[in-house]
Amino acid sequence: MIPWTKKYEPKKSTDILGQELALYKIKEALKLKRTILIYGPTGTGKTSAVQVIGKELGLELFEISASDARNKENIENTIGNSLAQQSLFAKGKVILIDDIDALSGTKDRGGLPTILALIEKTKHAIAITCIDPWDDKYSKLRKQCLLIEFQALKKENMFNYLKNIADAESIQYQEKDLLDIIKLSKGDMRAAITDIQTYSITKTINTEEKSERDREESMQYCLRKILKSKKWEETINVFDKVDEDLNECLLWLDENLPKEYNAEDLKKAYAYLSKADVYNGRIRRWQHWRFLIYINMLITSGVATAKKETNINATEYTRTMRILKLWQANMKYAKKKSIANKIAEHTHTSTKRAIRDSLPYLKNILLQPETIKELQLDEEEISWLQK
């Protein structure tokens, strides 16, 4: 199945909503081969704008995510080589460095200074995207770039875009349903389109049943942020947005991680979850609440940054079934233990020994009418013995 974020991505600059001034500035800057820093909220069209305008201008596009080429060596080998080469078949070249916010920490040491050095040497246009350019570490970068802001998307623009998608896919909806999805997406068009796709199986959008539904929708939003993003800043403490117990959040992650991560990424993500569970145990035993901040970091940004690649397919997240399975197992064991208790009373032994030594071998005898009467077995216990 093709992700609808790919299927309905902008094909021309006029498809990008509510960013007319920013699009004009990008177009003029690329013509003049300037370096631009495009900033604004997630899902507003920053990356798509460079892609479609570059195509309209006949420029060759070289695109790389800063989260993939993180340190000095990787950046020089990827971006550096591309900047040094001339375009063979196009009028020129534009280098798109996406998601520069992802550069942080000791593993990315030297990454940002290397990009600054390459900007000074290049003769090609460079477009850099980020969410927040006002961090102190970007002060030198801001001086070398033309800053172009992307505004948060207006509700009416998002509504019309989602309406066109729903109509094209023959999905039944009410206006209120689309507005609910827009509210949930927090202005992120990609997130809203992904939500629309999750309804494509039933061909009906229904956001009713608010009391429980709202809580699960909020959890869907948090999981999507963590499991689809690799940005530390975007995912840190995202579970603050949902009214769920910490243990419930851990269970949601445990249930849905295998749907998104491959084997190596899954191993790393579960390492973070296990560390969080250790800290959670210390809180339960000793009331050391200072560990809570570490738990929040591990289960949000820790899990988010554990993956090398993001799964581009739309995924439906589900509530954990572990609690139900434990309850079913306990109910099944409860009947077994109840029968063993009655055997233990009549055989003057422990319940544990009755379960181990007597019950497995006496099932046929226990179903005899005289035994049932003597042990006073009820209907549920008799039913369990007959299985």
C-alpha cells in the first residue's frame, strides 16, 4: 500500500497551502543560488517546497537528511562531494539538507561546523530545513542564511485538502470528523493525511464515542510522534499530552514497537524500555521520584532515536492485549487452584502439592458423582475438568 503522504504529496508549488510569501522567497533565492534556512512547524510543507520549486526551475536536487549524515566525516563524504560536482543534465543544482534539528550530542560533533564551512565554499544553492532556528547553536548558521518562515497551517486550508483526499478515495465523512482529525494533528498535514488513511479500510470516518475515543486518539498521536520521528526535540515528554498512566504508556509501546522497527532497531528500542522499567521499579520500591525524568526521556526520545530508518507505511496502533491475557490466564488458574484447595483439604496436603501430584492424574475420578458431591465442586469447576 502506498502511503498517502507520498500519494498526495505536492506536485507543484501551487499545491502547497498557505505559504505564498515563503514560496516566492524560496524561488527567488534558488535562482540567485543563495543559502536559505527554512523554518516552521512540522508538516507545513518545508521540504516539499524545495523539491517542487527546484523541479519547476529545472534544478537537479540532491537531498539528504541531517539525521542520516550526522558527523563531520559523513557530511563531508555526502554533502561535500555533491557540492564539489557540477550538474550534468540540469540548469543547476540545489542541495537540500533536511531536518538539521537532528544534529545534537557527542555523536554529531563537528557536523554543524562542517556544514558552515561547506556553505562558504559552494557555488550551488543550499536549502536547510528546521523547526526552531533560534537556538544559540545556530547563531553562525543564521548569519550565513536567508531565513524563510513557514506559517502554521490554517484550519480551513487543511480542511479543504483533507476533504479532497477523502472524496478522491470515496470515504464517507461528516465535517465534524475532519475537524476532529485536524485538531488531533496539531497542524501537521502529514499526520492528518496518515490519520485519514487509517480510515480507508472501512471507508468511513467516525470520531464519535468521545470519552474513551479521545484518550485513544491522543495516544495514537503520541505513538506516531515517537515511532515515526527521529527528532529528540519533537518527541521529548510527548506523553505529557495524553492522560494515561506511565505503565499504560509502556504497554502501548511494547505492543506497537514491533510494527514499526526492524530487528536491530527493535533491540535498541527495547533496551531503552527495559532501562525505563528498572527506574520505574525503583520508584515503586523506594519512592525515588527523581527517576521519573529519566523514564520520560527513555520512552520518548530514547525510543524515537533508536531507529536508523523510519517506516514510511501507515500503521494502525492497537491497545495492548497483555492485561486481558493475564486476566484470562488468572481466571483459568483460579479454577484449577480452587479444585486443588478442595483436594488438599481432603488429602491433608498442600495446595501446591495437590496441583503438582494429584490433579493431573485424578481428573476422571474427580468427575465421578460421588467425588463431585464430596468435594462440593461447582458447575464452573466441573466444566474446567471436562475440558
